[in-house]
Amino acid sequence: MRDLRLLNNRYGDDRVFDGCSIFGVMDTSGGLIGADVPIRAIDLMRDRDNGLGGGFAAYGLYPEHEDSYAFHIMYSSRAGQRETEEYLGEWFTIAEAEPMDVDPSALPNTPAMYRYFASPKANELRGGDTEQYVSDRTMKINTSIGDSFVFSSGKNMGVFKGVGHPFDVARFFRLEQYSGYIWTAHGRFPTNTPGWWGGAHPFGLLDWTVVHNGEISSYGINQRFLEQYGYQCSLQTDTEVITYAVDLLVRRHGLPIEVAAKALAPPFWSDMDQLCADEREMVTALRLTYGGLLLNGPFTIIIARKGEMVGLTDRIRLRPLVVGTQGNKVLLSSEESAMRLVCPDLDETWIPVGGEPVVARLGQVPTGGETWEGAEVFAGAH
Amino acid sequence: MKSYLPSVYVVERDPNRCIQCKVCVNQCTFDANYFDEEEGVVKSHEENCVDCHRCVAFCPTNALTVRRNPLEYRTNANWRAEVIEDILKQAETGGMLLTGMGSDKPYPIYFDHLLLNASQVTNPSIDPLREPMELSTYLGRKPERVEFDASGRVKTPFAPQIKIETPIMFSAMSYGAVSLRVQQSLAQAAMELGTLWNTGEGGLHPSLAKYASNTIVQVATGRFGVHSEYLRAPQIIEIKIGQGAKPGIGGHLPGEKVTDDVSRTRMIPMGTDALSPAPHHDIYSIEDLRQLIYAIKEATGYTKPVSVKIAAVHNTAAIASGMVRAGADIIVIDGLRGATGAAPKAIRDNVGIPIELALASVDTRLRQEGIRNQASIVASGGIRSSGDVAKAIALGADAVNIGTAALIALGCHVCQQCHTGKCAWGICTSDPVLTKRINPELGAERLVNLVRGWSLEVKDILGGMGVNAIESLRGNRLHLRGVDLTDTEMDILGVRMAGS
């Protein structure tokens, strides 16, 4: 009999959805933050999860391997591990492979967790796009090799997640040994599945991670839209769809995240009159082209990648998000109490407008009520 | 020849109510009601009655009702009344049986086997009375991605896009098939609603030129009324290949309907039959279609989307893919239940496939080929309600066309006599006396009311699902579930069984 915690979507629902707590913290000066900060913050919001999923993502995790792709991979059978390792060996040069340092007593029925530092084989890459190469291979493992799931595949970052309260997931991974300049955290309240290790958040692809609270009612069309661009939504989770959407818009189509946010949560047509002509043109072009990616229904997400952490809610803010700043630190949270617990002396807190992204970057702290200029954003991206 | 055909309907006149006012006589265009001068009473030639309810609606004392003739043939599942009577009609007249409207045969109506979703607990439904609910739709070819220059300006060239405020448009109905007053009603309503009406293949009457910004003009096989100004005027130019009521068949507007005004609008001599050939005689292949599409684009300086309308037939998905690759910016698919002013009954009732299956397979195919963004899809032929609109959009349509429903709003009672030119409601006729039965101002008001009502209902449906933009329903088949369908049907529709 299979352990249901190791299976995704056992009832074959349209998709897996859940309510949640989310938290993110970034030191925009690049200073490292200990794991106790996200652990304490997410644990305070325990009544927003139900013990069926928790996880963390950290950036700046492996400075000694910063040029290698760090794979965090879960195995639920030896056969799956053998097959995946064979596959990895075929396409990557593995600098280091090791079982992760875990405490199996923290959680019941835990899978095997392995970490690999790997680089694409030059003769296989043949001058192609490295990130696409890694992304394709990651998708391949997740969709066609059984009993294996890649939690994260980016450089100098990693995802730690599982079925349990976030506090216990942190105990399992002995998270206190790590520190990073960005941490995101998630506590999960799934409503239609007993919870699956791979389905916990953060969801990662390359160095993108997403934590998400909400239910994307547009999932059906988002998924079909992404299929046209080669993304297979194998997990049937909203978070997977969001991650691929961001990957498509930002990595493949080269849009700054602020602009991508206007595709995911566009202004209402009725508010277009309040925009300047250039922005109206931009927003219209995005909506006409990426209408199938509009994320509709309640959501708050924290998207992170190297040097960047972004908070975004749906257009009418049906799920909570609070922002706090203190010096160089930026905090995003479902509830303000969690930020106050780990950072009692916040300089500023605010609730962002629905659909307006809050962007923290190395060297850039957002302020309440700020707007952005198209030209500035693009100048930064080019 | 003595006719063996029995009356299909019985006109019942309550003698206690009838005041012999002769309204029923004056309203009836089929000579079913008459005044017996000798007896001084109103009577009926019931064999002429078509059950159009015109007399019933106008009888001031509610004295009239029309029933199906209770006369029974000997019970026979094979040789039913309609079958017997069709044979009798042909034996007595020779030739093809003509009819109007869309097929009335009980083919499956898949819309009635699809159910929509709503939010409960895990996500909130959205109240359209409190929150914006967006139905605005842009028709036209979309790029695969958007690129911006360093100053944030859109660099990607966009094909022309036409915005409609609600995803409901009016189907093509030509001047000649319907009266000018009907077209005026449609055009006026389209303008008030921010949507589009369609000239059909009968040309654009000069008095309707002022509605250009809400007009689609058709270029059909007869090329009636096509001239440079006709192509310059509208928002969209539609190449009509076929229609759901009569796939593969041309059209025939009899000479008696080609009045002075119709002849000038169609650019043909007065009193001559207006024959639309079955095919375009310059389109015998997909590459020929491409040439016509680009000829029109060249003629209009690439400023207008070019739409191509086809009837839903067996290979619609493959044909649609070819049309998109041939340069169509919009494809219109007209299903089996789509209506017509006149068609051979044998064609209307036996050729084509239901719109739901055609639409689902076209949307799926275009997505499989990665070209769904290159054309908008408009579905028509059997859209009866806001529920059908929502289901068509969930199956993959960008918008729908309504024809029969629009005519019903104007008074049509679906008696299927469009081909006779005697429409008692003054809709499908060019008789100058009968056409006065439509007042374009009131007609427009009725149409606006209908489409506004449906749009509000679609907003309620969207809100109930927890989404606030029509894009989030379009092609979102997870919001549909099937009931009473086979696995194959659900597979083609791309939906799952209710409860799963």
C-alpha cells in the first residue's frame, strides 16, 4: 500500500488547493538572516495551517557552490533514486552529491532527501540556453520519473518542505544550520488532499520560488495557456501554475517583474482612464496577449529569486498581505503579528493595493504607496 | 390536385369572447383567418395556419388559441406525421422542400448536458453589484509575446483589435432576408451595447452607414454589394464560406424580394433572383482563401481584422487550423442549429454538427498547434440564453453570435416560415406593408434589453465562480462538468463528469 503522503492529488481532483499562511523576509543589503526568523514568524500563524504542509526557501544558502545548480530532490523509493541519479549523471557533471542532514524523528513517514551540486554537461548543452536546459531536465524528472521530485534547482538557494507543521518541517531539515539573505515560508491548509511532500510550498523552478495563499479560479485556462508554451502542469497545483507563469513572463519573455505583475493582476478596464497613455498602451498590450495568464480568484503570493523578493495580491485583494520595513530589511506576511514578533521595531507597515506588486531588491527597499515608472523599470532590466 | 395534407394546427376561437373585430384577419399573413361576408363572422382556414401566434398576440379579447391538430396517424415510430406529410407535400408539388430557421430536430443539445461551477468556502464568490466584473473582449490576432523597448514602450506590432463591451454579437442577417427595419434595430442596438451587428451578404444600405463603428460586413459567394466604400466602412470584414443551417449550399433570394432598394444595396438589377453560389468561385482551396484574405487586407491597408465564417462540419478543427494559418484574424463557427432565411429542409436537418462539439474541437486543435492566440473564435448556431453564452466561452469561444434569439426578441415566434416571405411579425420579409410591423426604435430597445439582461447574468455567473474577468472563463473547461454524456462526448468537449 502506498503512503498517501507521498502521492499527489490522490482523488484526481481538478487540482489541489489550499488556504495558508505566508511569510517572507529579505535583507536588501545582502546580510544573512538566521532560520529562526522565518521559523518563529510562520509558527506564530499556526492557526492558518493544519499540519498538512510547511516549507521554506532560502537564498544565499550555498556561497561556496554559487556557480553550481543546487538540486534538492526527494525520493520515495530506491528505484526512483537510482533512475533519477542515472538521469542526472547523463546530463550533468555532479560536483557533489549527499543525503541532506535531516532529523527523521521530527516527522512520520519521511522520504529520502538528497542534495546535488551540478553543472550542465557542455557537450550536451551545445551552447544552448543553460537555464532552459536545467528547467527542461527538472520538468522531465518531475513528470516522467516516478518516486522522485525536485524541490528546487537554482543556484545558491534551496527549498525545504514537507508534510507537517512548518515548525516540524524545520526540525526535520535541521533548518537552524542555514542562513540566507532572503527567506520565504509557508504553512499549508489543504482542503482536498491529505497533503503531499512535493505539493507543499515553496514551489521552485530554477531559482524561482513561490509561496502562495489562495485558490486560482482561472486555473483551467492558465494551465491551458501555459501548455502552449511547453509547460506541463503535472502537479495540478495553483502554485505550480504561478511559478511557470512568472518563469514565462520574466525569464523567457524578459519582462521586469513589475510589468509581469500587470499581466498576472491587470488593472480594471474601468481604471484605465487614470493611467497615462504609455502605461495604458502597456497594460492593454499585456492583457490582450496574456489574458489567459490573468490569475483570477483570491491569492497572495511571494515570489523570490536571486536578489529579489516580490509580494502580490489579486486585483481585489481577497487574501491578506502586510508589508513591513526596518532599515534594510523588508518583511511580507499574511498577518502583521508575525512581523512584529521577529522585528518589533518596524519603521513602516502598510497594506498594499490589490494587484500592485511590492518589490524588494538588493539595494532597494519599497515604501508604502509608491508607484513605478515604466522607463525606470525597463532601464533596470536592460 | 386535391391535397391530402391535413391541417397541422387548429385555431380555436371562443365565441363568447370574439367581438368580430377582424384584427386576426388583418394580422394574419397566411390567409388562415378570414371574414365570412355572408355569415358576418370571422372564421379560419386552418390548413393555412403556421402557428406564428400573431393573431393570438393581437386579439383584444384573448379569444384565440392555436393548438396542434389532435388528428392522429396510426402509431408508428418510423412513419411519423412529419415524414408522411413531407412525402405528401413533395408528391403534390415536386421539387425540394424549403424551410426557414434552424433545424428543429432533436439532436443532442450539449449545452443542456453541461453544468457550470461556483465558489464555496475555499474561495469567495464575487458580487457583481459591489465589484467590477469585466466582459470587455478584444477580437483579433494576438501576438505570442509582448516586447518593450528600453523606455517601456510596446515594441511588438499588434494586428488590429476590435473591442466589444460584451461577448455577445448579432449574427449575419442580410438585407433582403430580413427587412431594413430589422437591420436598423440590430445596428442601433449594437451601437448602444458597444457590440457589433453583421450586414450578412446583402450589402450595407446607405442609411446604416452611420453605424459603421459597430458593423461587420460580409463578403460572401455572391459578392453582393461589395465595393470599396463597403470595405472601408466597417470594423471587421467577414468572408462567409458557409452557415450552419445549410453547409455547402448557396443562397437564393427570389426576384420578387429584390425591390428597388434591395437591388441598389446588392448592386444587382431589380427583380432578378439573387443567387449566391455554393462555393466562392475564386476559393477552391485553402491557398485561395489566403489570397482573398490578403486581397481584403491589402485593400484596407491592414487596418481591419478579417474574419472567416464556416459551418460546423466533420473536419472543422482541421479546417479552422488552415484558416488561421491562411491569415484569418477571427474564425466564426456556425453550428447545426444555426438558422437561415431559407434552406432546403433536407440540408437544414441532416448536415453539419452541433456547435458545442465543433467549438471544443477547434479550440483544442488550435491550442495543440500553438496557434490559438492567432485568431479569435466566435461561436454561433443555437445560443439561447446567458447560460449557453457562458458555456460556449468556457468551451473556448471569445464571443458568440446570436441570430434566432435576437429575432425572437423582435417578436419572432420561430414558426419556420422565413422562406415564404410572409413573416407575420414583419421580420423576414420585404413586403413594404409587413416590414412596418417592426419599429426600429422599439426593436432596438428590445434587443438592448435582451443583451443587457444576458450580460448581467453572465456577470453573475462569473462572480459566482469567483472570477471577475471574462478571460478567466474563456477556455476554462474546469468550470464545466458533464451530465448524461458518454466518455467520448466528454473527451471531445474536454470536460469531466459531474461529481468527479
